[in-house]
Amino acid sequence: MPKFFYFDIKYAVKEHDWIIEQSGGLMGYSNLGLLESVLDHIKNDDYYPKIQHKLTHLVFSFNKIHAFIDGNKRASIALGAYFLELNGYDFIVSKFVDKMENISIWVAEGKIDKELLGELIESILFEDDYSEALKLKLVSLFPFEP
């Protein structure tokens, strides 16, 4: 089993604050205990044995639990990217960030659940493009209306 590297709550808060300073929004947090719980829970290899499982839980949780007053979607992407860098996946970070811009909005809106997010993240990490089956799932979520 590979050894994973993690960041702590201090880093998460610092990164979030930097994002808000750079792109605007409200500073502060609503529940750092939830945030700390997520960071501790992804270390559990019984629940999250592979990088894609850990990353999915991290991104989904940061996006949905609203530990910060503002910038939760942005923080979920930035901290997910940092988690990838820490674990030797720096070669995929720009692709991850690019793809996650829209995906994070759809997660926040409830259009993409955690299971589908996991499929998307696994595809981003290990495939050149989404499979046809995954593309069809996405199309079914967003039907074209002329």
C-alpha cells in the first residue's frame, strides 16, 4: 500500500484565506471541527484506500460542508490540487483544476453526487478523456434544450 502525505487544518485555513484575498469574498469560517474531521477521515485507508478515493472525499466534503463562510468550492479545488502535488501527481494538477471548475459548481448544486464525482476524479487522474459511459451520464444530467 502506498504511503500518502497529508496537510493539516492550519494549511487549509491559510490556503483558503489566500484564495479569498486574491479572488474576493468573505473571510472566516463557520465550523473548523467539520474541516478537521474531513482531514482526519481521509487518512483512514480502510475507507479510502487509493488516491482517487481520498481526493473524492476531500473535494466533496470541502465543497458541501461549508466549513468556510465563502470560497468553499474554490478551496475544494485548490486543496485537492495541493493533495495531488503532495502525493506525486503534480503532472495532472492543471488538468484537475481545469476540469473541476465546472464540476465543483455542479457538486455544490447537487447535480453531481459523491459517487459520480468519484468516477469523474478517477477518469481525470487515469484516463486521457472521459469514457463514453461517463460522458453519457453527464449528458443525462444536463439535457440540451433548444
